[in-house]
Amino acid sequence: MTNLDIDLLLTALISVVVLVALIVSRIKMHPLLALLVVSIGVGFATGMEPGSIVKHLTNGAGKTLGAVGVVIALGAMLGKILADAGITEQIAEAILRRASDRMIPWAMTLVAFVVGIPMFFEVGLVVMLPLIFSVARKLESHARFKGSAYVYVGVPVISALAAMHGMVPPHPGPLTAIATLKTSVGPTMLYGFLAAVPAMILGGPLYGAFISPRMSTKPDQALLDQFTLVEQSDNEPRAGVGLGVLAALLPAILMLVHAVAEMVLPKSAPMLHVASFLGNPLIAMLLGVLFAVAALVLARGGDAERLRHALGSSLKPIASIIMIIAGGGAFQEMLTSAKVGEAIVHLTQHFAFPPLILGWLIAMLLSVSTGSATVGIVGAAGLLAPLAGADPSLNLPLLALSIGCGSLFFNYANHAGFWMVKESFGMSMGEATKTISVVQSIVAVVGLVMALIFNAVVHVR
């Protein structure tokens, strides 16, 4: 390591400390302002030109808004339609009717597991928020329930979505590791599913039952009102649950079709291009909203002007969330452009660990320091690719799995997902750390343990 590497690592560490201090101290700076101020500070501290700092700020915020912000906005619209049509209320009632209070987190884990197979973490969460809020709102009305019902119901969803996102193809992280290490999708997917089950159980229902009585988190009232049922007149019957569930899952279905098409069709197949277009998260969410508009509102004689007002109002509660996520993207871009990732790679070259553990460590350190799981996976897979090609005894699907698990560890202030959870659930920095940061750390560690167990069993056989 060089002195420059040490300076970069110290800068990354100090920037996170300063960011947290600005938000939680007496200054109480808004997270968006704090993220931009710290990002600019990182730029100057690492010797960037002023023009380059501005460029990285706008590129980081713009890429995040394009990849996540628009999808979240469409998800908010879809959630509003489903709530106003009574769909999420009916699903929530069905879950509460068929499951005891103790079984609700397990039911939510199963739903999130299915939704998370094709959906990115942020997309899956925005799709699940209406159901989380509806179930939790009913659950907290039970006099015997203690603590935060929103944490109790939300933590299992976060855990399941995170496990699927980091461990199982067709998510981009595992696929990137598979391509770089030149291994196959099938075994990696099988290992990923097997490792995801104990990871999302420990990080979800079990941890949620432990932490929720110790928290009093409740989302902003405007967001609750948006994603839960408004009063309906006797002349306005609820839409059918089956049609509503189809509208809710249509984006997931389109993404799943795209994922399957990528695995079974040749790259030159015209149908693959069609599936790729329809399965893009933005297009899939847009089609989901349009289908919900047509099937749940217009086909039932709904008022178009009222619909437009409802869709417009659905964006107001999430505007702050989207902008904070954009600020997180700017912070992430600044750390990445400052070459913090290269400093992490140089650091890991001084340690001699088994390949699976080394891959997990590199991906973890890169993800934590740069705020990008993708950077963690690309860096770790690229660094270990020569070893993967030279060692025929190395189980490459398990190496890809361990790298994906490492990228999940301690999702914090430079990750977009952290801010989405924090702002959606109305959490403080400490509460968000106790939920998404700890949950993803549990999932990451359990995933690595499972990969090591599989590796030992395979070698024994």
C-alpha cells in the first residue's frame, strides 16, 4: 500500500463520520444537504478539480435518479392505485386472517422471497411497501402488540429481498460474478437459493422478532395514508383480488420472463430483445402502472380526473426520499471516482485468506467504502479471476456466491437502499442502522457460512 492509499481510506472513513455527525448532531442538517456537502468535501480532499467535482456530483445523482428514482416514482403510483382500489387492504386482511401474529413475519418473508426472485432490492421494496404498511397498520391496532409493527413486518421483507438480490441470479451482482469467473448459472443459482433460505430467516423473522419490541418506528402519516385504504362509498365496490394481485405482480412477472429468456435463448434471438425491453425495471413498472390504471380504475368506471389527482399526490410523500437517494448516488460516485476502491484492493493484497473468504472480504470492503455493491462484485471477481482460472479445484459457483454475499454487508449511508429504508419507514440514522445495516450484515455472514459449508461438503464427496 502507498501513502495515497492510506489517505484515501482515511478520507472515506472520515467522510462517513462527518456525514452522520451533520445529520444527528445539533445541526440536524437535511440528509440531502449533508450528502452533497460531504461529497464536495471528499472531492477537494482527494485533489479533484472544481469542475470535476461538479461533474461527478451530477453524474452520480443523475445515474441514481435514472436507475432508481423513476422506478420508485412509478412504484408509488402503482401502490396508490392498489391502495385506493382496496387490493392491499384485502391482501393484508387475508394474511392477518390466516396467520397468527407470530406467523405474519414468515408469511411476509415468503411473499418477499417470490417478489425478490426477479426484482432488484429497491424495486422490490417499493412494490412491497403498500402491503407492509397495510399489514403493520392493522397489526399495531392489536392491544397486545408491543414495539414497532412496521419493523416487525418490514425486517423480514428487507432480509428476503437482500438475500435474493445478492445471492441468486438473475440479479446483476451474481450474474456479473458468474461472467467474470467464467462459471455457470445453474449451480450458482442452486447454491444461492439454498444459502438464501437460512440467511433470510435469521436476518428476517428471527431478528425482526428480537429488534421490533425495542423500537417505536412509524412512517410519516402522509406516506401511510398514501399506501393504505382510503374510505370507499357503498356504491364503489372493491376490485377483485385476483386482478389486483396480477397488477401488483406484473412488473415481477415481466422481469422474471426476461431473466429466464436470458438463460435459455441465444443472444441473437429476437424474442430475447423483446423480453429485455419489457423486463427492464423502468418499462416493467410503467406497464404495471398502466395495467392497474386500465383494469382497476378505468374499466370499473373510475373518474379520470380523480385518478390524475391521486397519481400526482402519490409523488409528494416520496419526493424527499427520491432526492435523498440521489444525494447518496452523488456520494457514492465521488468515493468511486476518488479511487477508494483501488486502495481497498491494494489493502487486501497483503492478506492470505482462502479464496471464498478473500472474495467475500474484498467485495465487502469495496461495497462498504464506495457505497456500491456492483463495484464490490466487479472488483472482487476481477481480482480473483486469474486464481479461478489457474486452480481447477476451486468451486467457482461458490466463489461467485461468496462474492455476492460480501457485497451485501453493512449497507450504510453511501448506499441508496439505506436511505430508501430510512426515509420510507421514518427512521433515525440509528434506527436505520439497526434495521437495514444489521439485517444485510446478517444475510452476508450467513451466506458466507453456508458457502463454506457447501465447499466442505463438496470436497468431502
